[in-house]
Amino acid sequence: MEITCSVSNCGGKPAFQCKCKVPAVFICDQHFSTHIKIKNLTHQYEFLSVNSLQQSPPTPPTIPQPQPIRGNLKNPDIQKLLDSLPAATKQTLYKASNIAPGAADLLANLPSNKGPRKEHIEKIVYSAKEFYEGEIENDKESGTGIFQGECIYEGDWKNGFPHGKGELKQGSARLFGNWYMGTITGQGELVLLNGDKYIGEFRDNKFQGDGKYTFSNGQEIEGYFRDHFLISNEIFTCIPNDYLKSIDTMKTDLSIKNPQRFEVLCKIFNEPLVKIEEKDSHQNTIKFFKNNSLTLVSINIETGEKTEDTLNSESKCGFLAGICEIHGMLFHFGGLMGEKSTGNAFLLNPERKEINWLAAGNRRSSPCAINTENTVYVFGGSDNFLHFLPSAEKYSFDIHAWTQIPPMPQPSDSMSGILIGNYIVLSGYLHTKIYVFNISNETYSETLEVPDFKDKVFFLGGGKGYMLCAKKMFESRSGSPFEWKAIRDIVYNSGWPIGNPLRKGKIFYWYTSDKELWKFDLDTKGVFLIKKFK
């Protein structure tokens, strides 16, 4: 009897035999794809040579098989206890406990050896896009394996953590070296997304030890790194605090899963170090204008001599302005004009005593002005009605215009601040808190609470920030604006800095609203009154 397709009313010659039923069914080419889609059947098919088409057999479509997902089947402490028992005892325990059918057979066949069990598995799946493929031991990633997700880690593992030699990659960035319990520790190499490169020693995912950092433009800094920063020849480096906090948390919290760990580690690929050169001031005199006038006051820091010059200009200038040095010129913004604040801005050529007027900003007196490469940031002060201001703005010399930036958490005048890396540290009168402004994302964070609300004075030296307030001197950790501590008592008590503070070597000079000239010695940490003016 001739065999035909089992589909009713077909009668075609079969090309496949499928053992999904008893007896087996025969399917022609036309109905094969429809047949294997029938659910609740286990399809086992084979090609038949009786195919009358006399051509190469079609390739059966592949039925996707689900990937196994590995998980912990039982408590590891219970597992150790059961491993030590004979197989018959295990069987009895399961039956006595009324365990579900099949579980007794599973337990009876467990290996009874007490040594570590290692086996190859295809995957441990964390999520739809994240998985581990490699060796395991006691249901944890151990041996050699690969993690794949938004990034790729390939190398050695132990007890569920990268441990041994390994490489983490994301795009063109890579982090290669020795790993210890999920952290890169020992010799390593880092290539960032922007092309920067570090070769040297690591500890707990941070630069720690001898190393060399090469910027993408070819410049190099080399020396002994501590906690991801370097001090060498008045150059220091700074990395965003978010990354440092994240890796410190990851070190202490071992419950954080590998996908989240790699997500944190990959932040380093897009966080290049910031190279800072602490430069001396071009000036030898502190300068400021008298109230509502064109009278320029100059105080020589070497002789203590005070002189006055009257400038020629179409407009008068304000007293208690925000002043900073940029490109050898003095940027002057705001100040008091009589009893009201002004928003006038200009550049002063200190040698020629010439004024170049700029676009005006918001009215404010006693703000702080902090310069970066080609931008000046202005914070706080008092408005036209002498109300304290939280507002802030920046002037760009690229577009010659002002732009508003987010306001400070609290209003204040008599502002003072410094630049550390990509951060501006600032505070003012009536503030008991020190704030850090992140230039990259224009956000504020609180870093320190001081015991008094009086005026503050800031300096930057040797990669560290220094602040004077309420007869106390505070010092930041090198390269970081987020960690401060009180280091000594001082005689300086009050007075807002007026004019442009100066740095000469390791000596800082400033003039105060109390008509006093002071200096700070970076080596001795001494604060000295040079002269009090009448």
C-alpha cells in the first residue's frame, strides 16, 4: 500500500516522518511547516528517501530550544550536610518528609564527595540582555568565563566575582589587569573613551601606587598616585566624587550583583582626570574701585604701599565687586553704586589702567567671581535692594554673553570660593554650609558644615583647598573638594576679601573689608597680618 501524507484530503507523497504520535505520521513538503507548529506534541521528525520530488531535501526549520537558567537549588549549608549522607539515607529523608515526586531521585543521585564541584554550563542569565557563560562552582561563577551586557568582562572568576586576570571592555575603552573579589587591584591598564590612558598600579578600582597617565593630546603625568589623584610639580588630578562614592559602596556591599558592579566600573571609561596647574598671579598689586567712582585703589603686596589712580571712562565703577584674574586681565563685575547694586561688567588692563566694557549681567554686589579656561562664574551677592541672592550666572568669552545657571541652595552675600578640578567650592556670610558646584552638570552638593556664619576665605595650594573661618583653618583632601577637616586654630577672624586675591609661589595675599592686608604661608600653614590701613 502506498504511503501518503497523513493530512486529510491531501494524498501527497510524504517527505518527512514525525514520531509525535503512535503510530508515526507522514507529512508532505507542503504541510510540514504547519504540522510542527501544532502545540502539546513532541515533534521528532526525519527526512524520507521516498520523496518523489527527486531533489535535495529541504532543510527542516530549527525549533528554538529554551536556554537553561541556572539558580541555587537549595541552601548551601543544607547541601553540605546532605552530601555527607549515604544515598539510601537521603532517599529515606525525602520520603519521610513527603517531598514532591522526583525530588527524592534528584537528591539520591547527588554526588557525595566533599570537595568542590566544578562543571561547565552554557549560561547564567541575569536579565534579558545580561548573562554569564563559563565555569561554575557551587552554583557561582568560578573558573574562566565571560559576562556580557552593556559591557563585556572576560577572564578569571572566583566565588561569583571577577578574580585573577581579566579584561573589562565597553566600546573602545578597556580595563585590564589583576582582579581581587570584584575590584581591580595590582598592576593594570586603563584606556578611556576619550583616548586617555593609565598604566600602573590599582587598588580597589582606584589609581594607587606608581603609575603614568597619558592625556589624549600626548601630555603625561607620572608619579605615585593615592586614591586616584597625583601631586607632582604643582600639578594634581581630580575625578568626580560620584564614581569614588560608588566604588567605595561596592567594596563594602558584596550583595551588589555583577551587572550593577560592571555598570559602576564602566563609569571610569568616561571620567578622565582633570589636569590642574596652580599658577602664580601676574599682578603684584591688589586692586579695587571706590564706591561709585573711577578711582582705582592699588595695594602693593611687597611694600604695603597704597596708591590711587583716576581712570578715564564713560561710566563709573562699583565697590564690593566680584573680581578675578583671567588671561592677565582683571574681570570686574557688579558692586555698589552709592547704595544700590550694579550689573556692570568690564575687563581692566592693570598695566595700562584701561577699561573694556562687557555686556551687563544681573545687579549684584559682593558676589564671588571664579574663572575657568574661558568662562567666569558668578555666585550670590546682594541685589538692588540689598537682599541676599541665591542666583548665579556665567559669562562666556567665547560668545561674549551671560547665561543663567541654577541658583545656590541658600542665598548669601560676601561670597568667596575656589576652583578645584571641575568643581567650585563656595560659601558666604551667614552660611554655615560649604557647597560644591559641579561645572559639568551644574548641580550643587553640600560638603561641610562650619561652626560659624562669618566671612570665609579660600585658597588652593598643592592640590588641596584651604578655608579660613571663625579662627579655624580647614583643609580638603588632595584633589577632592568633598572631604574637609579642621587642622588648626588661627588668629584671623573676619573680613570679606576685597579686590583680586594674589598668589606668589606658596604665599597668598588678600585685602579685607576691615581694611587689612593678610597673607597665608602654604608651607607653615601660618596666617599673618601684614598691615592695617586707616
